[in-house]
Amino acid sequence: KAGVTQTPRYLIKTRGQQVTLSCSPISGHRSVSWYQQTPGQGLQFLFEYFSETQRNKGNFPGRFSGRQFSNSRSEMNVSTLELGDSALYLCASSTGQGRAETQYFGPGTRLLVL
Amino acid sequence: AQSVTQLGSHVSVSEGALVLLRCNYSSSVPPYLFWYVQYPNQGLQLLLKYTSAATLVKGINGFEAEFKKSETSFHLTKPSAHMSDAAEYFCAVSVTGNQFYFGTGTSLTVIP
């Protein structure tokens, strides 16, 4: 099976702009989770989508939003970018059936905000 | 509340020496625990996971971890370090659904 893919791999934006990141899960997986990774804060959970519905949400401002399509592909949007949004954004997919499940991570999108 | 603490942000070992990476957890429910590895410019790869079956869990690349409830620990070990083990290692606890809490990571350096 193909792994989790994320596009684009690298992005450069300026403050105030918005950005959309895409994640294609492993075939058959219905859950997609998003994480932000920074040197200072480590890996932080943003949100999880399952069957097109947001099922869990982390502690991030409303500028961070997401959605999931019927084919389980997910997009994450960040509006009004701030310098502190520079990070590696990782998505992970799983079947979504329980806490003991393995999450499979994509390679990430590295976002630089200038 | 759920959380994970990884003691030692940087660990250096000689090639062939024992690798020990520490992870302590806090969980209000029986925990499901995971170790992931991240190589430079890559995503996270699962090494092993504990899901309340055997307390000693064997993973890929010769790694294993032991769940000790009394110590709330889930330390990762490998008997003999290899140069290819140099990477960032993350311990995580699964909370609800697919929400993971990750530790801050331990960077492993292997000295030839």
C-alpha cells in the first residue's frame, strides 16, 4: 500500500497570508490527524477528522481549521499567518477504530512564515 | 490528565553500547503507549506499542520497551547501538480516539 502523502513538502509564506496543506491517507483509512511540530513546543495535536467530521480538537486558535472529504483526503488551513506558525505540519492516518491503533505519519509539510 | 515526559533531550552512546531512552507517562485511564522514531526531514515511524497485552514489547530494528505500571514508565532499550539508530525518538500516549500526547523527544547520537 502507498503510505501517507502530504503536499506540498515545502512552503514559504508571508505574515497575514493564508495557507492550505493537503494530506492523502493510506487507502482504507478513515481517520486523519494533524500535528504541528516545532523545536520549542514539540509535537502538538491540532485535530482529527473521521468520516468527514472533526472528532477531536487540540488547543489551537480558530485560525487553524481543517476538513475531510468523502475519499478521506484531508486539508488543513491556516489563516492570517503569524511568524510562530513556522513549523513542520504532520498528518497521520489510521482506520480510526480505537485508542490502540497505530497512526501512520506522512513526511510532513515544512512551512516557513516570513 | 495525560502527559508524557522524556528524560534527557540528548543521549549519546558508543556504537555497540546499550541504548536506554526514558519515558514516563501520566494517564487517568489505562494507557496505550507508543514509541516513534523520526529521521531527518522525514515523518514519524512506529517502533513499537503497548496495548495492555504483554508488558515487554518487541519492536522493529531490535528495539524493545517494558511497561511498568508501578513506575509509570515505558523505557525504550536496544542492546547494541548501530550508527543507523541515530535519530529523534518520541514516546506518546494515546488518549481518546486518535489523539496522541507526545513527549518532547530524545535525540540519539551514536559515536563510532
